[in-house]
Amino acid sequence: MTQTDTDAPFLETRALHKRYGGVHALRGVDLTIRRGRFYHLLGENGCGKSTLIKIISGAQSPSEGRVQIEGVEQPATPDPIAALAAGIETVYQDLSLLPNLSVEENIGLTSQLVASGGRLAVRLRRGEMRALAARAAAEVGLPSDPAFLRTHVDRLPIATRQLISIARAVAAEAGLVIMDEPTTALTRREIAHLIGVIRKLQARGTALLFVTHKLDEAKEIGGTGIVMRDGQFVAELDIETADLAEVGELMTNRRIDQARYRAASPAAAEVARLSVDGLSRAGSYRDISFDLAPGEILGITGLLDSGRNPLALGLAGLAPPDAGQVRLDGRTVDLSDPSTGMDRGIAYVPEDRLEEGLFLDKSITDNIAMTVFDRLRGALGIVSMDRARILAREVADDLKIVAEDVDAPVGSLSGGNQQRVLIGRWLATKPRVLILHGPTVGVDVGSKDTIFRIIQRQAEAGMGVIIVSDDIPELIQNCDRIAVMRDGRIVETFDGARVDAGQLYAAIGGILETAETAP
Amino acid sequence: MSDTDLQPAIADRPSLSPGKRIADWILANPAGFPLALLALTCLVVGAINPDFWQLANLFDVLRASVVEGLFALGVLVVLAAGGLDVSFSAIAALVMYTVTLIVSTLVPGLGILPILLAGLAGGALLGALNGVLINLLKAPALIVTIATQYAFRGFLLTFVGTALFMNIPASMTAFGQIALFSQVSADGLRVQFPAYFLIFVLAAIVTWALLNHTLLGRAVYACGGKPEIAARLGFNIARVRVFVFAWAGMLAGLAGILHVTSNRLANPFDLAGTELAVIAAVVLGGARVTGGKGTVGGTIAGVLLITLVDNVLIQVGIPSTWRTAVVGAFILLAGMFYAWVDRTAVGR
């Protein structure tokens, strides 16, 4: 691995402070970034990570302190063009791509904007843009033919979009690429490819700063881990040799149990809580059969195209299967309509809480009560908001949702708390089976802990739980059994207490290749 | 290279079913849908009434599409940037009446060029006001332009005048009379094709070049796609917004002046109520009210379609009162069709 390491740092921040009204989000941050290195910014939601990134990328200005890039002081007012011109590319979780523009425009447009200093009344140099985009696309392993380059980004899969955003950084010859949770939406195979591309960037002398919750991934990538808490750096360590439990403790300031959460075992029952028999949906999954006992936690995993997602939607009644039967406590469930499943007691917590689940501008009460308005109806069918609030308060206490009160809009909560509201909504329906789809995607270590405890408590109370996820440690920590899907079938089922991550990855068929990619 | 074998998996393109093929083609050729409807309408009307196939009809439709076409080009740019404008007809009325009144009272001998420039400038100024207000008030474009529509019209009728007048400047009358092509048809009618149609062609070319060959044009679509991301990438959203509304206002001002020259009279009550038909034409042409899409070619096809329906249905014995119902049916069809296109093309 080449390290283009000069003595002068690429970027330095000194005594950076940021205040939003009364909130002191950054309290004196000194960050030094050198070319050709990897950095991982670790910390819980609300620790100041995103504020720091916004300042570095010129989206916001610090209240105090300064940012220097290659020795040049950055402007005091927010100036994205200046940051881009200085070689800083920021890839947020939304990938900062314009969905209605073509691949080549997404890759090459910013370079022209930077060249013109932000002035818009200039000719678009299409030929130049196309050549630049083709070169950058090839470099990250994307096709570089004109047909691909002219495709609109909103028609491409997420992994391709991820690479397009990196191609833009390549095109801009960025000195520092900041990536916010880059692997959240990717499968293992795609992550392996992404890491290969990232290593190429590194070899060119680009520094990479990752913001991540996935400590095991940070460890695979290697580099410097920077732990933030309460707007300050609390530790800098070599992530490859660091003890993850220790890092988790530094982030949260409390002991995080890396051990299994699952202590109880499923209740013995004559009739399975959920019995799935020969479930199939053309093009998605085939012949899926399993029994779920009361109080059992079943994990389902596989690559993104293994059929796990359609299966989750199928069980939830959102994408009805073509064939097969599902029985809940011995009674056949009609899966062609989500509300019948819900009435019978199958609850589904979707993966994408923002797009599919929560109403961000509505209160916690509204979000929790919406599935149970039937039960909150008083005389004349009018929903009692007082009763809804009482219910919301009970759920909020139960799930340790941190908020001023239950009338606060869900959008004002942190990711972990939002996820708890979503789970709370479904628990309020008192389901007999709970299907969780990626329950801790984008959730920090502390919140994960709380969510796992909630899941375990529900199972102990006799609920059947299915976790559909590609977060292997999460499955091992929580499940009695883990079913692995490949090409639409369940290919192997493991005992959660005995399996190790390596076995699971092997069964999934997407072993993470850490072998160096030749530059 | 170890990573090349991953390429196909990562860069998979959607496989092509016939429906997807059509959807893909329409996304790449947005004018296709209105052109198909246009051809269909012509064939049906022509089959019922063979008299339809004559030059006079073509000229009628083209002439009638100039004012609406200029409006539509402006609406296209605003829609592409994620905005909405319903004030353009009021801008056109205010500009055409005020400019004509001032010129005919003060400098009746003024040439056509300064009059056209005055129309462009006045329209651009009023349009820019829309953009500035939207930026300042952080209010939705629809609400702001509804408000300015009332304000512009109210100002016109209260402070400028309410009386129709016909003694418009001589240069305007003359300009409206210049014919590119003139012929006496078989039934003895004089058929004329006005030169001011070229102004519409020029406006379309300039708008096309602007949208497709300047950074500003890309910024317009960027703002219409995801404004917060566009801002993050360094596009100045506020400036783009002022520009698109100024552009729409400018084309509206121009349309107003042409409206006076072709009608040879200035009526402050003209043009009101054309807003929805214009927006419909642009949407028929493939733009989305949700922003970020639309092309000049599609827009022109949409305008031609609406003008055609407006002008020829009477020839096949459909009462003119039914005209609006047919237009409505086309719009409904377009809405369904484009929703299907978006669903089919993006879904995988």
C-alpha cells in the first residue's frame, strides 16, 4: 500500500466551535488530515460529527476557530464552491447526486462550476465533461460508454450511484473525500468493491474521512479512528488494533455489551406461532417454509438480490406471494392485503423509516397512534387524542424514547429515537408476530443496545420475531436461528448460539475480500 | 484486475421488457407522446373532413400557437427549476397595454424594435419580482404568483386603464402584417403566414440553447431535481430562481406585444384565463409539475396539440363547447401516461 505522506497536513482545523442558539455542538475541535490516509469519525448521533463535516465542506461556518486547507485559510462565510475548489468532496448518505441529471453531468458538472467560480452564465463544455466523466467512471470500475454516461441517475441501482459519487471525487481530483455512512445501503459484495475503489483513491494520495456506525467495517478498512463525544474529540486510535468494545465505550461513555442479547429460548408450543409453507413469488423467492415458535427470534439474511427483501414484504402482506400458505397460530392468513395481516397480528417495521415509515412533521403521538385509531375511538367514533397521548407516553417510557414530550415532531428526534417510535407504533398494535426489516440501519451504538433490549423483551413475552437484515453481528447477537437466502431460496439455517460470522458470510456467498486491489 | 469481474453486478442496467422499452424511449424522446397525439388528431380529423388538409389550417394553427408557445417556453423553464408560474398572462397584459399606451401617446412613430425590447425588459422585470418575492418570503411559487397575478392585473386596471383602444403605433400594425408567405387559396381566400412566427422560433432556439448548452441551464434542472443537493454542490439556488421567473416574464412580455400587433388593438382584458391551458400544454410535452424535467421540443409539440384541438374540432362537426372537454381528456391521458412512464422506467 503506497502512502503519499508529506509532512504538511492537507487539512487542519484549530479550536473549532459551533453554537446553534443555546446548543454548543462543537467544543474546540482540532482535526488534522494528511493525504493518502483513512480516518473514521466515530460517535453517537448528536455528538457533533455532522456539524464538523458541514463546516469542513463549506455548508456552514464555525462560530469560532479556523479551517486551513493546504495552509490556506478558508473563508469565514459558508462557501461550498471554495471548499470544492480546495479539493473537498462530501458524499452524504443521499450521495449528493442529482437524480434527474445524467451520469456524466453528475460526475463532471461540479468541476465546471468550480472552474467558473460559481458563475452560471457560461457555456457548458459538454465534450470536456463527457471525457472527464468517462475517465473517472472507468477509474472506479463503472462502464464508460456514452449510453451509460447519458443514463439518468435515478434509474440506476444504489451501488452504482455510490460509485458515481466517488467518480465525481476522482474527476475533481479531490484531496479529501468525506463519506457519510457509505455502506448502509450496500450488500457485502458491493461493499467489497467499494473498498477496492477507495484503496485506489488512497493510492493517488487522497485522504478519506468516513463517518460510520459500523465499527467492524472501519476495522476492515483500517486507518485512524477519531472518537467524538459531546462535540469534542475524546480519542484518536489505530482502528485496526483497537478493541471494538473499548471504542464503543469511548463513544457512549458506558459499557456496551458485545455479547449475545439472546438469553431466553423460545417457548415449546404445539402450534407454531407462524407457520410458513411453500411460499413463492415469481422472480423473487421460491418455496420458503419455516415455523416460528412463540417467543422465537428468527434471522433472515442474504445478499440484496437474494430475495430476503421481497420475502419480508410478502410476509407483511405488502407484496403478496403467488403461492404457498401462512398460518398464524394455526389459522390461515390472507396475505393479499396488508390490513388483514395487521388485524390478525403481524406487524412489519420497514427498513427505510424515512421513506416508508414515519411522518416526520407529525408528533410522536400521531406516529404511534396511527395504527390503533380503531382502539382509541370513543363515542361517535371520534378519536380521543388524550387517550392517544397516554398511549404514546406509555410507549415512549417503555422504549426509552428521548424527547421533550410526545407532541414533539418525530423529525426533531435522533435516528435511534425515530427508529424506536417506529417500533413503538407497531408494538402498540400488540402483534403476535413482529417482522423487523434492518432494525438498526443508521442507528448508533447506544441506540442499538436499547433496540436489541426491546426486541428481546418482546420475545420473552411470547411474541414471534423475524429480523431481516444484512448486519451479521446484529443477527448473531439476537437470533435463535438464522436462515440464509440465496437466489430466492433458504439455503441453510444456523443455530444463532453456535454460528460465527465467517460461516454466515460464506453461506451468503459474499465473503468480504480484503485482498488489496491492484492499483 | 480483481474488481472488473464485479462490474456487471454493480452496473446492471434494467432489463428491457416491451413496456419498459416504450417508457425508456419516451423518457429519451419526450416530444414523442404529444407528437403521436398530434398525428392521431390530424388523421382522425382529416379522415372525417378531407378539407382539413389545406395550408390555411396549418398556418392558422401555427399563427395561433405563437402567444401560447412563448408563454409555454417560459413555463417550461420555471417548471424545470421546480417552480410554478401562473402570473405570466397578467404580466403579458400589463406589459402590452402599458407599452402600447405609452408609445402611442408619447412617441407614436417609434419603430418595432424598441417596442419589442421594451416588452422584453418590462416582462423580465416583473418576472424577476416574482423570483425575488419567492426568495424573500420563502413561500411556494404557486401562491406568490397567484398573488402577483392579481396584483399585476389590479394595477393595470386601476392605474393604467380599462379601455380597449385601436390606434396602436403604426410600426406595430405594420409588423403584424408582414407575411412570410402569402397565397390565394382555391376558394378565393387569402392565406398568409405572418413573419412574427419567426420570433417564436428564435425564442425557442435561444431557450433550448440556454437549457442545454449553458451551466445555467443545468443549474435550472439541478434546482428542479433536488434543490438542497444542488445548493450543496455550489449552485446558487436563489439566483437560478430569480432567473427562471425573469425568463418567463420576459417571454410573456414579448408574447403580449405580439398579441397586440397581430390583433391590431390593445385590450387590457385579453389573455386572462389562459394560464391552465398553457401549463397543460407544457405538461403534455413531458414536463412534470414536480420539477426537473421537460424539453423545448416536447413543449412545442404540446402547444401545437392544444392549439390544433382548439382550432380544428369545429371542422369535424364537434361543437366548440366540446373543445374544452377534449382538451381535458388529452390532459388526463397525458397525466396517466407519464405517471406510467415514471413508474415503469424507474421501477426495477
